[in-house]
Amino acid sequence: MSKKRSEIEILADILQITRKGAKKSHIVYKANLNFKIVKYYIELLEKSDLISGPEDSSRLFNITEKGIKYLDHFEAFKEYVKL
């Protein structure tokens, strides 16, 4: 039986994908989401200053320092509760 990911897990997945920079289409495919859902999460992550949007012609989204801290806390939490 497959388990649905929580919003917190999806956010962590997207942050992990953006560590080396990622286009929106790469986020869609690597996070196994559709474009409509990814748009929602990208907006949420940008408003929270966890990722930065494309600033040049590369169209890459990148994780911020705050996003890296989020991932660190998420990983620590997973260890704590054995997810």
C-alpha cells in the first residue's frame, strides 16, 4: 500500500531538488507532481524565502540558506520519529 506524502514532505522534496538549481519542469518530474500543484508549492516556498526564483535566462529555482535550514530540521525530525 502506498503512503501519501504530507505537505511538509513535498516541500522538503522540492527543496532537495533545488539544491543544484532546477527548472519548474524538472521539479514537476522529480517530485512526481503536476504543474498546477508545483505552482502552488513554488509560490509558497518563495513567499517563505525558502527558494529563490529565476533571476536570469537560466530559469532555475535555487534553495536559499533558510531552505537549507528547513531541510536540516526536517532530516533531524525524520530521525527523531523514524519516518
